[in-house]
Amino acid sequence: MELLQEVGLEGLSLRKLAGRLGVQAPALYWHFKNKQELLDQLAETIAAQTLVTDALAPGEAWDEWIAQRAREMRAGFTRYRDGAMLAAVTRPQVVQLNNVERQLRVLCGAGLSPADAMVAMIAIGNYVSGFTLDEQAEWLRAGEPEADLDVAEVLRFLEAYPLINASVRVTGNPGSDENFERGLRMVLDGVRAAVERSAR
């Protein structure tokens, strides 16, 4: 995980890991059959750090519980360099599958069928992953987080695009926490609508 922070997903290899550990690369094959298995275990370790352990409390709103899980997912992805990309290229392990099962239970309890609950989970997960992938790609392009984005400069550049300009004037930095929450609310509005339809 330290090596991932230093070299990123593209630079991570069993050979580099062996060098870091002071062993020959073939020794690692006693622990990981290939790089994919190593990446799967890395992703599971990161997921375990944001493991959902609390069940839906009595009286707690299901949609706020799901929203908090989305925030935790984003936090887990951003904790490590290329965290969102790592999650995208790995196969879910026990930790992630238990996490999904727990969230499906909450969505089914809200009234969705297992199939619709899974579609909702995929939509929320894709939103979080996509937002975070863009966030982390921006860091890569700029060499640092986009927090120092000069919005005034962006607005001058966007004068030829009035609708984009108008939206940026309201929302500011597209990668901000506020815009993450705005998008999450929109996705959850769709899930709420599905729950309401299922109750009819």
C-alpha cells in the first residue's frame, strides 16, 4: 500500500514489490498467483478500512444511511492514490460482497426487489466511482488536488459557452464536496422514486 502511494497503479508491479521487501520476485508467487490477485487483496484491504459495520438503526432513514455509505466509499477511494481505479479493475472479495449484501438488505427493506436494489447499488456505486476517478485524474494532471482551481480564470475561458459558464458560476469547482453531495442527492432522488413506485 505504501508502494501504491508512491508509484500509483500503473507503476505497481510484483517486481517492484519484491525489491521493496528485499526478496526475489518468485517468492511473492507463494502469496499471490499473479498481479491481479495482489490488486484484489489491496482493494479488499482498502475496503475493510471503510467497512460498513453499523446496521440501519431503528427510526433511521434508509436513504440517509445509503448516502453515508456513498460518502464512506468516496473517502476510501481517495485515501490512496488511484484508489477508484484500483476498485474498478479488481474483483470483489468477501469484505466488498458483505458490504454490498448489507446495503441490498437496507434497500430491500425500503421496498425494492433484490433486482431493483442491485440496480440502485450499481447506479450509486458508478456515480461515486466516476466522480472520484475524475477527482483523482485531475490530481494526476495538475500534480496536486484541484482545491486551488481559479474559478475566475475558468469563467473567462468559458465565456464562449454560456450554459456551462452559468452552471460554474453557481456550482464552482466541479470536484468540490458540495457538488459531490448535489450529484448524490440527484441519484438518490431516482432511487426514492423507484421505492415509491414499488409501493404502489
